[in-house]
Amino acid sequence: MSVELSVALMRQRGGTLLEKVVSALNKPTHTLNFTDFTAGTETDGSLLKAGTSGTPLALNTPDQYGMKMYFSSSATSGTLGGIYCNVSPTGVGGSATAFRPRAYLTIGSASASGMHATLENASVNGYITGTGCGARINLVLADAAVHAFGTYYGALIDIFSNGTSSSLAATTKHAILALQASGDQTGAVNVKNCLAVDGPAASGNMIYEASDTHQTFVGSIRILVNGTPRYLHYADDQAATA
């Protein structure tokens, strides 16, 4: 069946989205442009959808991916982007999430990640002259004071418990945040810093304080160092005279 005939039949069947997909095959650029597309009102995938929560699309071959995309660029300026998603709530009181990946476990699995982002230099020829991040998370503020509502974080990482019986006590190891130097341990020893803190020059009530004269500790944070519990003490004040 020709592309033109398929489109004609889908017009009769009301297949607006499929019409756009098939029509794109007739274009030299093979671009899917949904600019003039009116999305439906379905809350479970109003533009694109594969499977349902009750009956997911089965991918039963080992190491199989539902979607893969490969891009490259010979441009010597600008930024190559793979996927860009922007959502803007226009109703006061609404909320927004631009990207919501999820790994959902119902059986014993070897390992799982809700999201896995990677920056990899494949060889000695792969390098940067600016900043390289395995993952980058930004909270961008307008050039104005925000309203006196809400709580803001550059990043929020939490372990959420669904009920009173939720417990990680029996696990081998757990933490809200893990910082590790992994891979070949001969190479990993060259990773010298665990945490970098940058901000305005040290002064009262800033990100950090240059003084180390604090004597009054009021609590501690439990951490694991190579699996062994250790404790970071914190003081009752930032001032050097505390």
C-alpha cells in the first residue's frame, strides 16, 4: 500500500496522529512535526503511547530497548541536543514535571535505576575545555526576588516510604545519597575529592565558613565510609566565636 493511500484511508478513519507519522515518510527530511496537532484529553499518553500500565508492551529479548536514538554533529559551535522537553503550566495553582522516568519492580531483579545518565570520554581524544557532568541539575531563578511561598532546592533526593511497614533495615547497605569512586580501583584512587563546595566568599550565613574554631557540636549525620558507619558532627553556629 502506498504512503498516499495509507494517508487517505487514515483520514477516513480519523487517524490524525498516524496520518502525520506516515506523511513524514514522504518528506526528504523525515521530520515529524506536530505543531498544528491538537492533543486529546487522555491523561495516560495524549500524544504518544505504547502499552498501558496494566498491559505494558512486552520486550522479552535480553538487552532490548523500546526506543534508541543516535545523533552526531560536525558543528564547531553551539550545543548538540538529543531531546528537549519544555512544559509550562498556564493555570495558577497547577504543577509541572518535564520528565518522569520510572522503574517499577514487581519481582526480584538484579538491579534497577529510575534514571541513568552518563557522560563518557570514549578515548584520550574525548575531552572538554569547560565543565563535564555525568548529570546536571539546575534551579534557575529570575533576576528578581521570588514570592514568599514554597521551598526551593537545587536538587531533591529522597527515599519515600509508602507506609508504616516500609523498611530498609534488612538491606546490605542503604543511604539517601551515595558518593563513590567505582570501576577499576587502580584508576579510581586518582579521584581525590569526594565533594566540591563553591559559592560566594566566606562570611556569616553563607554557604560555608572559613573558621574551624567551633567547639560546640549539637548533632551528627550518619554516613557510610566503605560500608562502615561514621558520623559528621555539626556545630550550633557559623560564627568563628562559637
